[in-house]
Amino acid sequence: MLLRAYSAGVFPMAEARDSDKLSWFDPVLRGILPLDSFHLPRRLLRTVLSDSFTVTTDHDFAAVIAACAEPRPGAPDTWINPHIQALYTDLFGYGFAHSVECWRDGALMGGLYGVSLGAAFFGESMFSRATDASKVALVHLVARLRIGGWRLLDTQFVTSHLAQFGTTEIPRARYKRLLAAAIARQATWQTAPDSARLLAEFHALAASARDGRP
């Protein structure tokens, strides 16, 4: 049912952490992060290229979604309830969800998770326990999606955090046309892409930001 919903442009959220109900959303305006115009500031590029974090994918999905469900400053409650956690962990087990993790000295410091369907990736949530950890995870996600042939990165909504990377809103009708085209194609999740190709993608993203492309 979840996969059918995503293929139709609909996604669920719980009303609160302790709620046993899910609400379904199909926003009039949809947030997307164009993969060909991701904005990577030079300062963040230096962090990505440094040894600040060890980055993995699909290494500990359960820990990532659990961390995303934790209260945080300014957001004491969450839309990720135990039912959401169980559903998306099942999707991960079937290969339809993925995570990116940032580690420091063996501790999980940040990451994100999302759903994949065809060549569309639906970003669900991210968290950070150290400066720039979630940003580094996002940069790695975008680079891997570009390498793997993905066509759409759906952010659902636009937040101030995502807007700095080029996230934009598009009308629902246009989003669903992009979604249909993306899920009709195939893409390959990059668990361990070639390091030279990954480095080239980082620099390409930074060059796009310097050129001022939207």
C-alpha cells in the first residue's frame, strides 16, 4: 500500500509520536531538490572532503530512523511514530528504502533515510548530532543519486534548511508528471560508488554553486 501511495504522489505522516493514526498527504505545492542544480557551498565541500565523518549507506537503517524520531530543539514532538518506523524498516528490508549515515569515532552523528521507487527518491527525514552531519549526508545522497541515474529527489515540503541547497516548490500536476516519468525508469542505488567518480560529483556540485546556477 505504501508503494502504491508513493507512486501516486501520496505519503503518510503520524499526527504525533504517541498517536496510532496515520494521515495521508498530497500537497498542492510539492518540494523537490533538482539533482542537476544542487547548491554545494565551498565551505561545506571542504567538510565533505575532510575526515570529519565516515559516511556509509544502508549500514544501520533502524538507528537512523530511530534518531530521526527523537525530539529535537524547537520540535519536541515528531510525526514518526512506532508504526511509521516499523513500516519503513520493512520497506528497507525489501530494498525500497535506504539510509545514509555519518559516523565519528564509531558513533552515529547524523544521517537521513528515504524511499526509492524506480528512478525517484523520496527523502523522508534527517537528523544531526554534530555540526554539518546531516548536510554531509545530504551531499552524499545527491552524489549517489546522480551517479546511479536517479531523476527525481522529492523533499515533500520546502524548509529553510533544504532551501539553501536549491529546493523549490512546484505545482502538484507538474510534480506528478515528473514522478510518473521517474518511476517508469530504473536507477541503481550506490552503496559503495567508485571513489574517483564520487569525488568528481562533489566537485561538479560545488562548481554548479560557484557558477550561480539555480
